[in-house]
Amino acid sequence: MIRESTEDFQALYELNKILAKAKEDAKKDRSPNAADIVRLADTLALLVEIERESLDIEVVSHEATHQMAANTGLFPRLVLVPTWVHEGLATYFETPNDASWSGIGAVNQQRLERYRVLERDRVHSNIDFIVGDQIFDFAGSLGETLHGYGQAWALTHFLMERHFAELMQFYQRLGQMPPEVVINQKVLQRLFWEVFGNNKDGLDAEWRAYMRALKTDLEEVIGE
């Protein structure tokens, strides 16, 4: 699966097609600058393949996390797991195509940017709104869904790094829910705060401080 719908890749892909044709025309017409055109076209073709491979790795690592979470029993099979839980974990373990070191928990620039766009919107960038799965339930467009991914990634990243034991307990408690129970907003929020405690303001402040300190590889290099 290749995410050719990403804007940067699509622009690069279209330019590659134009240069590929220019390359063939230059060779056919024996253009005096044919060698330069061929080198440029070949260089861009190589960049496209590198970007294609990076996107493939990101998608495969994301989808493999979904599969592993189900097969290992981390997530229950008889309970409807909320989208933020599924996607938060998958985005945490995915290998960002823009990271110089792609490892577990690597900072994904696109996810971080999506989080930052909503950070000041305390209605949607809100722990209750995320854990109740409203961040996805109320998404009415692709853009809103992508912002949902950003918030789910940000909250999961924080919990994995700073509250791992509680997050695993939350996953376990979720799996212990009787199959007949309707997993709705109130049930999810109650379960979450039973595990993490009722200091909502304290956890929110800790989360936001963590996210302000989180930087991409490029930001680390240039010191932003």
C-alpha cells in the first residue's frame, strides 16, 4: 500500500513524470543539453523511489501494529475498541517517513503538526474529548479525521512515555468489559479516569508540557 495521495509525494511524482518525458524527448531530438536533462531526470526518479519506500515503511509499520495488537491479545476481540486507542497505538509505533532515525516512538512531523494546530482548541484538544472517542465520532471530513489522528497520537505518545503502567492497565480494563456493555463516551471516560486518577487538570498540564518539549529531528538539529 503506497500513500501516493500525500501532497508532497504527489507533487514529486507528477514532476518526475514530466522530467521523464523531457528526458526521452531530449535523447530522441539529440538536444545539446540532453546530458543535463538526463541527469536531472534520473536524480528525481531516484528521489521518488526513496520517498515511495519511506511511505511504504510507514504504512506497513502502522498496519502491522494493528495486526499485532489484535493477535497478541493486547486489545480484546469481543469488545469494540475505541478508534483513538487503535490509532493512537498504531501511530506511536509507525516509522515516520520524515525521521532520520526511525524507531519506536519516533516523532512524526505530520502527527505533531496536526496536534499543534488544535492545541489551543481546548474543546477538541481535550483528554475527555479524545478518550471518549468523540475526536473521531464527530469528525465530518478527512481533515478532521487527520486532526483526530494527531490528537490520538499525541496523547498515546505521552502516556506510553510517562504513564506506561497505567496505560497498560487501561487496555486491560477495557478488555475486561463484558461484551454486552455498550462502549460509549461516558463509559470510556469513567474507565480512563478510574485508572489515571481524577486529577484532570494535573494530567492535562503534564501532557501539554510534554508535547511542548517534543520536537522533530529537524527541530532538534536547528535548535527550535
